[in-house]
Amino acid sequence: MFTALLTITMLATNAATPTGMVRIPAGSYRPLFATSGAPARVAAFAIDREPVTRGEFLRFVRVNPTWRKSAIKRVFAERSYLSDWRGDLDAGDDSALAQPVNNVSWFAARAYCDAKGQRLPTTDEWEYVAAADEKRRNATSDPAFISRLIAIYTSHRGGFRNVYGVDDLHGQTWELTEDFNSVVVADDSRGTGSGVDARDHGLYCAGAALGATDPSNYPAFLRSAVRAGLTGRSATSHVGFRCAL
């Protein structure tokens, strides 16, 4: 009886997970920067199995022309936005279309996920999933895993499918999160100051936090540093994204 109920519950959960996404169970992890040092609780959610590709983002801009490279407002993206595309609707050949999209801003990534009825993952959600290797939900206490991530980050290749079934969280690109600066703020709080290139360091510079909970977790410091260097408009060749729900 118990087995039958468990099977029904699992089937119902899987049925609620959109195609291309993976259901992540609730749990906790220890953030790199936390005033209390206590684990952060993460509720169950779903996340894309793979990063959003150039082909997928191309389909998005086809039906949302305001996000095309020639049309996007500079308040939402730097001039480098989609700079590796040959045109508004030319993201490259089949091989290129299969690659993770980059040179997209936080605003554009957020709009893409919103158009699907989804969202960007929070930093806590992303880091919680990223702690896993192929067999363990949390491998961050293993020095071999930490060394492996450092090798992946320096070579930009060698990603893997973790125990949840999520591919390439560590690999070709860094990834945007909803609160990439580790501060949850309203849209209009991601201010532009006196100009679109001005930055509010109080909102964006998560790297200024003190009291790391695990000084040996160098990959987590690298991810924090990348996020601290971004603004909502940043569009760089090494940053992509995936959606959550």
C-alpha cells in the first residue's frame, strides 16, 4: 500500500515538471556568506536540465522583437548584447544554435524566463543544486570535488550531469541568478544612478561581504566574484543562464 502511494506521488510530481526541467527536492545548504553561519533552507523547485541555448533564445527574440540586438534599449543591456550574433535573427549555424547563449543581460534573461511562465533561479537555489556531484547531493566537503571544479572553471569545459540530473552547472559559462548580487531588491531598485553605466555598489557588490562560512570553497568565491562584477545590464561572453520554476 505504501509503495503504491509513493509511486502515485512520484508520478504526480513528475507530471507537474515541465519538459526539459528537473524537480529538485527541498533541503538546505550552507551559503558562502551568511551572518549567522546557519544553513539556508531551500524549498522544492524545478530547474532547467541544461542552460538556455542560442537556438532557444533565437525563438524568444523572434516573437519578442524588443529584445533583438538592434532594438533593445540601452537601459536593459550593454552594447555587447548578443554581439556574437551575425544579425537580429541570425545566431549562427546548427552547431552554434546548440551552444549556451551568452552576451545576454540579466534583464533579458529574466524576460525570457518570464515569457515561459518561469523565472531565474535564486542564488540559494542555484548554489544548492551546484553543490552536488554525480552521486552526492552535497560534495563540497570533498577536496577532490573542489579541485575538480577549479579545473573545470579554468578550462571552461568538463561539465557533468549531477545526481539530480542537471547538466553543466559547472562548465562552459557562469550563470545568472535572480538575486545575483545576493540582495533581493525591487526592479526599480537596480538603479542606474546618474547614467546607465553607474552602479549602486550597495546592491551589486556581494563580494564585499565578510565572514565566509567555508574559506576552503574557492569555486564558491569565484562564483561570488563573478556575480559581484555584474550589473543588470552586463552582457559578457562568459555568462549565460537557465530558468527555474
